[in-house]
Amino acid sequence: MPGLTLTVTVADCLPIYFFDPQKQVIGLAHAGWRGLSQNIIRAVLDGLQKNFNCQVANLLAYIGPHIKKCHFEIKADRGRYFQAYPECLIKKDRRIFLDLTGLAEAQLKTAGLLKNNIASSNVCTFEAVNKYFSWRRDPAAKIQAMIAYIGLPPKSHLS
Ligand SMILES: [Zn+2]
């Protein structure tokens, strides 16, 4: 898809970038806890396989800045969506935090991506006050969603 740029908006959710270097195909997903609970990663990979004949084992994935387990508290009843990933539910002082990074990485691996082809940002958007907007940290009235993008240069730039 040379010359095409994909975008999603995020504000604490995970932008997940995909790149197939062999087929020169890109993908981009907006994944929050809802999307991950419904396995949006599997849906993206199905699309890349069906439409572009990508092999999952060739794909590179990068999880961009998002809210980390240190600040992503969830309501107790939402834990049920993630029972298959107990290591991603962190209980602390009767509160429950969800490790979205660990969850996305686990789902990518389950889907067949190689461990060495998955990388994640270490940044917590909640903490990076001067750099990122955070839905959880900032009042919704002042929303400043961020744009994540990925693109390949037009063909004429490649040679
Ligand atoms: Zn944090």
C-alpha cells in the first residue's frame, strides 16, 4: 500500500501498528479494553491474511504509548472479560488494574506473531503529562485526542 497513510485517534487506548516487510503491507488498530476483550487483534490479522495474503509469522507489531497497568484501574466486574489472562489483572489494595500491554502482547503471540517481532512503548500516557493527553487524567471537556499514523512512501520514492 505505498503512498497510503493510516490513522487512528487514541487517548489512553493502544495504537497497534502492523508491518509486513515482505508484502510491504501496513495495518493500524485502535485497541482499548473493549477492543481487546473482543480480540480486535485477531480481526486485524484475519483482514491482513485474507486481503493481502500476509503470513502472521512475518508481521512486525508495535504497541504505541497508552495507559499502563500502573494507572489503568478497572471496575471489578470488568475483570471477567479477561479471565483467560489472569497475569494481566493486578489486584492492589482491593482495586483492580489491567495490564493492557501484557494483554495485547499475549494476544499477538497467541495469534502467531513471533516474540521478537513484538515491541511496546514503555510510556504511560497518564504519567507523561507534558507529552500526551490522557482520557483518565484530564477532564473530558478538554479532550485532545492524539493521532497515531503509519504509512509507506509512494513507489517512486522507493527506488
Ligand atoms: Zn502510569
